Amino acid sequence: MGKLHEVEIHRLRPTQVTVGMIEVHDKRAKLEALKKKEQRDFMQAHPIPAVWGPDGKLYITDHHHLGRAASEAQVDTGFFFIEDDFSKCPIALFWPRMSQNNWAHPVDANGRPCGFEAIPDHLQKLIDDPYRSLAGYVRDAGGYDKTPTAFAEFQWADFFRPRVTIGPSLADFNNGVTLALKLALSPEAAALPGYKGTAMGSAPRRVGDI
């Protein structure tokens, strides 16, 4: 990891269309429970990868949930390690270069590819995809291993999308996590990154657990 840069949260640009807002709310609650100095220390201990883009804008390439949560919790600044500098790249070439490096993921809330123009210009404009939250909760429960594979959680979200119905209540979501955990450990998921086989996961984390 290179030198860390401290940058105001409001300056950040996303490189994807969606986040799982249940995960965002969890992270926001943790940040809001901290004092200002503790928030800064936490952000420094969890640096976010980013790329300098045209006009000196900072585009984060991962940890969108933390970035959105920090924005909602009114955290002042975050810490970032810079993966590349495309600041002199015309915007027409910027997004294709980002995509070539697996640093952009223009996919909508239904898991369908869309144009780069659909990527919002601010973290607050990211769209909720509950299956992203589902994938995160299943991973935390031991359903699959964290992996450096690009967009692994998106792949798991798309795997669960036609197989698990998420109802409107938090109880429905928690029930969905229980079902999705079983699916993640089944042979049906064998081709996905981080697959653990039939190893038993832990008890699923439920919404509201800290």
C-alpha cells in the first residue's frame, strides 16, 4: 500500500451504481457511535482504494458501503491509497480505462449491465440493491470466503437474486439470509469466488446486530 491521502468525504465519486443500504445503515450506526477523533482513527485504519480522475476528482474503487456510511454519518474525512492517476485522461476515455482495470462496475439494481452514464456523481445518489446486503451478510456468516476477485459480492448477489425472495420487512430479510447461507454452501454455488463447499457457516448475523 502506498502513501495515504486524507480527503474530504463529500469530494468522493463512486464507480458503481448500487450499494446494499442495510449494510450501509450498519456501518453508519457504528460510525455514529464514535467520537470525532475515533471516527478519524477508524477511517485511517480502513483506507479506501481510489483513482484520481479528470478535473482532480477522486473515484473510489471499493468500500462504497463505508464511503456512503461515512457521508451519512457526517464524517469529515477519509483515508485513501491511490491505485492510479488518470487525472489527465479525457472523460470519454476515463471510464473505459477504469473498466479495463476492473475499477468500474456499471450494473443496475436488478443486476443488469448499464452505461457508464448511470454511475452517479455522488455517494448519496447510489441506489439500494438489497441483494448486495444479502451477499454481505452471508459472507459475514461464513457462507463464503472474502476474496480479491473483482466484484465477487456482485456475483453472489446475482446468484441469490432468482433464488431468494426478500420481503419488505427486516424479518423477511433475516429469513432470506438463513436460506441464502444454505444455498451458498451447496454444490449449486461451486463456481462462485470464495466458495467453501459444504463447510458449515456460523449463525447468520441478523439486522440490528452490532
